[in-house]
Amino acid sequence: MFPKKALPRNKGVFSGKGRRKTSGSHLNKDDKTRKPGKAPDIRQEADAERGAAKHESGRFSFTYLKALHRQNAVESFHRLIQAPVSTLLNCLMIGVAFALPALMYLLVANLQVLGNGWEGNPRISVYLDAGLNRSQIANIRAEVANDPDVDSIAYISPDQGLQQFQQKTDMQGVVNALGFNPLPGVIEVLPVPGLTYEEMDALAERYQNVSGVLESKLDREWVQRLQSIVDLLDQFALLLSLLLGITVVLAIGNTVRLGIESRRDEIKVIKLVGGTDGFVMLPFLYAGVWYGLGGALLAYLIAWGVLLGLMSNVLELAGLYGSSFAPSGPGSSILLTLLLSGIVLGIAGAAVSCRRHIRNIDMS
């Protein structure tokens, strides 16, 4: 018999050591044949796809919200113009509430302009004794004119003062009945620019002590009183605005409440199909905005109407005082303030009414 021939050992298959070596050689081969950078490219493509999907979703959401708001704004406006009489009455009530503080601020602004116009040219009136002769009057005029705090002077004789008085008033008969001229001579003193009120007051007191002077009066005193009145009116206008603002909120809220009650069945259906309270509130919020804007525009027209109605009387009164003052009307700043106030108060009134009544609708 042939002796048994020993079988060769397969180190790559049976040997544990060889198996680890063979396995290691296969891994090295895979690593050499794998393309570098392939896995990172796949991750980048996935990230890019997710970013594009997120961007597209955000753009779709913005477009949807924009269309939703536009639709509700147009729809609420159409509902208002379908009932023109009630809409006009509601806007007129809101407009009157807006017009009162607007007129107060307009009055304050015109009084400030009037006071500033006089404050720019303050004068001191020095009234002379009627028994002074010409030389004494000339000495007083020279003393006042040489004062370093005086810019210029103007002397008004008693005859000139009487003539000016007769031109501005219809009291010729009274003057003739007196038989004499009761007006004294006056020196109109214009101080140098830049003096404070205290310095001008001291200047007037210094002339009061001059011999032959009856009275020295600073014509700017009434401006100080006018400024005090203006400050008081300004505070009153602020309080009036707050009170009437609350009135506007309540008025718009009550009007929106009536709209909610008239559409109660429609609101129930929207809630049953999944509509949220915010979705239901949206058209009513835009209704409040339209009411506020309509009231603001009517308030602006009312302010102009009142001003035009009083313009002739104001000009006549200013002419009696020898002033060329003309009141200014409500400008773009007042209009912009009214419009912004209408939007804010309209949204506030509608939101308060909606939160109170829409959430309390019984779905049963």
C-alpha cells in the first residue's frame, strides 16, 4: 500500500492565524478600492435636499399667510360697505371721539405759535407823565437810547397814540366828549437780542425809577400767562385723549360684538371643522382696523371743518390787536397720528371683544 500522503495545510482557510491575516488582506483591498470622499458627498446632498425642502415650506407658509390676511381684509371691508348707513354712523361716532383731542392739540399748537411770535420781539412800554415838556421828554429819550441793553427806541406822542387808537376802534364820539387827549406819551423800547426774561424785567424796573415816568411795563408778561394757559390745555388734551381712547376701544368692541352675534352659526361651523380661535378672530380684527381708519379720516375732516368755520372770526380778532396771525390747520403729522391711533385702538377693541365672546360660544 501506498503510504498516506500528508495533506498540505491551508493557512488561509483553516489556520486561525492565517484567517486573521487573510481577513486583514481583504479589508486592506476594500480600503484601497473605495473612492475617497463618497460618503461626505452623500451627506451634503441630503443636507441640501432638507434645506431646500425647509425653504420651500417656509415660502409656502408665508405665501399662505399673506393670502389669508389679504382675503380677510378684503372680505371684512366688503361686509362693511354692504351696510353703509350703520358703518357710517359707527365711523362718525369714532370720528367725533378722535376729533375732540385733535382740536385741542390744534388749539395748543396755534397758541404756542402765537406766543413764540410775540416772544421773539419783546418790548418795554415806558409811559411818560403828561406834564413833561419837550426838553424833559428829550432827556428821557436820550437816557433810554444810551442804555447798553437797548437796541432801539420809538417815541409815540399823545397825538400819534390818539390817532392810532381812533383807527383801530370806533370810539371817536367818546374821545370828542372828553374834550382832551387822555393818552400819555410812550417810549417803545426794544431790548438787545439775547436778554433773558429776568434781565428784561430788571430793565423795566430800572426805567420805572426814572423821574417823569408814570409806568414801565414789559409787554412780554402776557406771553408768560399765555404759556401757563397753554401748558394747562396741553395736560387737559392728554387726559381727554386717554378718556376718549378708552371710549373708542369700547365703541369698536361693542360693534364687533354685534358682528360676532350675527355670525354665530358660521363661527360654530368653522370651529367644528377644526378652525382655531385665531382663525375665527382674523376678519373681526380687520373690521376693527377699518372702523378705526374710517373714524380717523372723519376726525381729520371734522377738524378742518371746524377750523374753516372759525377762520374769519379768528382773523378779525387778530386784526383788532394789530396782528397778522393766521391759525394753521391740521397737517400731515396730525393725520398720521390719527391713522396710527385708529389702527391700534381698532385692533385693541376688536381683540378684547373677540377674546371674550368667541371663546364663550357654546359648541353643543
